[in-house]
Amino acid sequence: MSASLSIKKKINNFDKIITVSGDKSISIRWILFSSLANGVYIAKNLLISEDILAAISIIRKLGIKVKIEKNSCKVYGKGIFGYNYKNNLVLNAKNSGTLGRLILGLIINSPKTIKLIGDKSLSKRDFKRIAIPLKKFGAKFKLKKSFGLPLEIKGTKNLTPIYYEETKGSAQVKSAIMFAGIRTNGKTIIKASKSRNHHELLFKYLKIPIKIKKRKKFDFIEVNKVKKIKPLNYKIPSDISSASFFIVLTALLNKSKLTIKKVNINPSRVGVITILKKMGVNIFFKNKIKYKGETIADIVVKSPKKIKSINCPSNLNSGAIDEFLIIFLVAAKAHGVSYFKNLSELNKKESPRLLWASKILKNIGIKTIVTNDSIKIFGNPEIKVNKKIIIKNFLKDHRIFMCCTIAALSFGGNWIIHDKDSINTSFPSFLKIISNLKNEK
């Protein structure tokens, strides 16, 4: 059994400056792009977590040399068609949906069958959504009836460019199609619902030919065959998803202030900031700069005197999809009823997060009404927890663990939260930062 975390008292107020880990989405993409380069990529502040180590392990299996040093990581790319495919190759994406889906766009031209596996949680996630567009390029898939992992893919050297409408707002699907598109002999066009745009920004910065026509609810993205990608040295900015846990902790406490240094505030990722500001949380940016297409700033947050309820606009969902669990904790302390809708994607993450949100809030005495894609939260500004709460069997979903930790520190109670090692997936230093905020050594 994995170790558990015991929390028996709330945290005191604080005025601190912290730094969180490197951006996970960019870290994984940097590794994958670097494996296609002609030359050596060097990254600093790369997130060293289980998801990133899984990405490194996969490109090593594809014949790419990687050297991890004390403060940097080097990838020795072999070019756009430089992978070395062995017979009966098995690639393990572990817990990472981003890695599992994006890598399929990179091995789509393999004439040999490759098997993709993952851990128990990833194996339950939907891979049909990525198999459908990649089949259009000419790849063949062997999927389980549940459409999860393991799966087998057999690609082709003669990929057909496609037109595809991505309607779920999935940056993973969009990114995988873009990777596949640069291996074809023609023009691939994606009509993509709004989602994270790290992939497009890396295309632009690396001068990979791409055309983007922006519309209100979707983008038209056009990519063509690429012969060469230049090496990219990158200092990975801090992850706003990781920062969000501490933003919310500050918001839920009294008389606290927190500065989080050099966070990626990409406009497609700041839905959590927009939503929390609408709820009355005091948040602003300092020292904003542009860096290789991304926007980076220090985030300053102060405890609000009053948290307001919200009828959350659905157009903010894609920019906050990974942060809703922690946003729901803020709604638990709001004056009035908050309503969040069109969130069926939450139940297709590492665990059924919408259902888990309801379970956690019920445990702390908050009434909810949940459907398959929405939740109403009846806030209580005077919320206090005085009972024992045990959290387990959540498929080792790292965000469930961290959300419960923040709830325990904010609202009190006697908590036992299982599977402490789940944070190694995305944020190994999470508890160390918590100790710093508690003034523990």
C-alpha cells in the first residue's frame, strides 16, 4: 500500500514567495519536438516527474539519446524521420494522457506494429478519439472494445493528408494530428475547438510552417510536410496548473498573500485565474514578459474578504479543465450557489473528477447537485470541518490528492489521504512547498 498523508489541523496565514515546478504540457512537448530535431536540444527547469520520465523512456526506445544532468536535460535528435523502430516494440505512457495520445502522431509512419500501454488509470481513458483521425491518415489500429489501452498501431510511409473537425476542445487530439500532418506529402487542415495552444506556439517558434485562422469558437489550423526542425534551447516556465493549488489555498485562508514566480500565463491556460477573479479573489500579474511565444509572469494573490458565487460561462471551460477540482473548493466557501456546466470531459480524466468533486464536497458538509456534465455547489462562507475524512481508491489521480490536501489545510478536520506517491506523476515537490508555507523544515 502506498503511503498516506495525515492532516489534523488547518494551516496558519502566510505572506510568502514560492516557485512551482516546470510546466508539464510544455515539458512533454519539448521532449517530443526535440526527438525530431537535427541536433541537440537543451532544456532547463524541465519538470522531472513520472510523466516526463515516461516521455524520455519512450523516445529512448525509439532510438533517441537523452542525457539528464543536474540542472538540464539534453536530447540528441536524429531528424524528422530518425526514429529506429524495433520489432514487437512496446511503449509505456504510464499515467500521461498527453504523452499517450501525442506519441501516436509521431509513430504513425511506422510500418511495424507498435503496442502502446499505460497504467491502470490511463488504460481506462478514451483512445478512440485519437484513433479516428489518425486512421484517416492511413494508420491501422487495434483497440479494446472499451477503447482504452493497450492498443496497437501500424502506420504507413505513405500518409494521406486530412481535413478533420475536432469538436471536444482536446489539445491532445489536435496536437497529435499536427504531428502526423508534418509527415504527409500534402496539406492537413484541422477545424479545432478552442483549447491549449502550446503546440501551435512551438510550431511558430521553431519556424515549422503553420497557418492559423482564428474564429470565435474554433481555429482553422493548416500544416504541411516538414523536412527539418531546428534545435530549441528552452527554460521551461512554471506550471499554472501546479500554481493553482496554492492560489486557491491563499484564497481560502484569511489575511494571506502569496507570490508565485515566473509562471506560464498563456491565455489558453488562464481560465482558472479568470474564474477566480470573477469570484472575488484578488489576483494580479507582475513582471510580465514574452518568452519563445509564451507569456510568463509572477502571480500575486491575496485573500479576499468575500468569495462570490458564480454561474461559470462555458467558454472558460477549456482554459481551466485541469483546475476545476480546485476551483470547486473556492465555490464551497462562496456566498450563494455556484453552477458549472458542460463539463463531461472532467469524467474522462485520470479519474471521474466530477463525481469525485461531489464526493469530496459532501465529505466537508457542502451540498451539491451533480449530473453527467454539471455541478451545482451550495456555498457556505462559514465552513468548518470537525470530523475524520478518509480519501482512497481514486485511481491515484494526482489532482484528487492535492485537492484534498488543500481542503484539509483550508477547512480543518482530521484527514487521511491515501496514495501520497500519486503526486510524483506531475508535481513531486508539492508537499515540500506545503511544508514551506507551514514554516516546517
